[in-house]
Amino acid sequence: MTPLQYGLQPVGFRLPDATRLGRARIQVTDLARSTAFYTDVLGFRVIAQRDGVAELGAHCDDRVILELHAGAARPVPRRGRQGLFHFAILLPDRASLGRLLVHLAGLGVHAGASDHLVSEAIYLSDPDGLGIEVYADRPRNAWRHVDRELTMSTEPMDARAVAEAAGGAPWTGMPAGTVLGHVHLHVGALDEARAFYHDALGFDLVVWSYPGALFFSAGGYHHHLGTNTWAASQPSAAADDARLIDWEIVLPDDAAVRAARASVAKTGRATEDVPGGWTASDPWGTKVRVIQELDDRS
């Protein structure tokens, strides 16, 4: 399966096939409590810690996946906010997902589970109510598409089969090769989300028939970004809410970073310099950071 077999490409700038996600920065109400949750429950490793910030990644891997920032005054309200629906951690294989599933059950942690046809996923919330997905992909040759639209769904996961894939091995933490796979956002309107993330930022649109949602990707992936209107009546997250501060898109070279910025700037949306690239806010205030791939970046 090649990237050109499905998806709708933007008319102008298109993100390179080598695009990947970097790290997600989230703001929490209690840094010590959240750090304990992400390490003890989910199995992240603290790579570095400084005043008010903890950088987390997988074991035997120095790439930062999550940054936890102190400063939130309130957890996520039950009805949600415009902004983060969940961030999604991609494990390298189904066996790892099975080990995590068994580990969470042993701790008595409540988690949902779904089969999306392209992947299998576990869902849970952190201590502030921020949504988390942890998932493993099915092989790309098992993905299907109809009339250029990738086929995705939400079906019950075969939890027994996933647990059996663990092979009886214990969960020993996030394995090397774990990455931020995608981000899923609450937005106010799908047409505006498409205008920003597809027309301006340059993602391909790969799923458009899922109720109340659109899914976008680069390089033929099933999705690097989901957007939905399931909390469209709610306000955007405030500066002192538990929330997503920003999420990173990592591009292979400076030329791509500059071209993406020019494409967004054509819409009249402001961009700001950050180390290695730039940042902009979507129509609901969620910031995306676009940076260049650097070999020595942690």
C-alpha cells in the first residue's frame, strides 16, 4: 500500500512523507502526582526534571515523548473543553500492548479498549482527566480503503487475544521505540479544522465519513491528527486549566519548516518563532509547534 492509494491531498503545500510527531506538552495541577501516575501506572521514564517540568520518555530511549508542566489550577471538566480530546502513545508491537493491558488490570485501573481496524487501543485518563490512548498498529497491508477514504471504525477489542499476545511476559515499562503516534482534538467546526490543518498546514485528509470527526495524516499513516465536534458547545481551555499546551510536528529539513510556515501565514494566521521552528494556534487556541528534525534532539 502506497500513500497515494488513499487520502485527499491539499491543493497547495503538502507535509513531507517523512513527517512525524515529536512531543506533547501538557499542563497539570500536581506535578508530583502526575509524574507518579505516568511512571508507576503507564511505565514512562523520567528523562530530565527541572523546576516545574518533567520530561518523560520510554526506557532505553532518550527521545522525549511527554513534557509535564506544573501550573494548572483546575482539572478537565466532565464535559471537556475545546482543545485536547486525547494524546496517543504508539507502542512498537501488539505484544507490548498486551503486557500493558494485563498490567493495568492487575493494578485495578479502569481502561476502555477499542479495535479501530488499523490499530488496537486502550483508553484511560490521567489524574487531571486528560485523555490518553495507548495503541499498537496493525500492519499497513491489513489497512483497507474505499473510494480513497481509509476505513476506520470503533469496534470492541478482543482483549483476550491482545493479552495472549503478551506471551506471559510482564510489563516492564514503555519499551524503546514508543512514540507519540497522534493527537486528537476537540474543535468547534469541522470545516474550520479542515481549512487550518489540511488546506493551510498541509496534512492529507484520510477519513471524512466518521460521525462528527475528521482524520488527517502525512506519509500515508492512518492519522497523526484527529478532530471532532463532540464538545463543540464548550469553551476553549483556559490558560490555567489542565490542558494541552502544544504538540510538535517534526519535519525533515528547514525548507519544509519554512514552506509550512508560509502556507499558514497566507491564511493571515499569526506564527511565532520557537527554537528550531515556529508555532501557531488553531481557531480554538490549540497550539501546534512545527520544528526541524535534528539528530541530536532529545
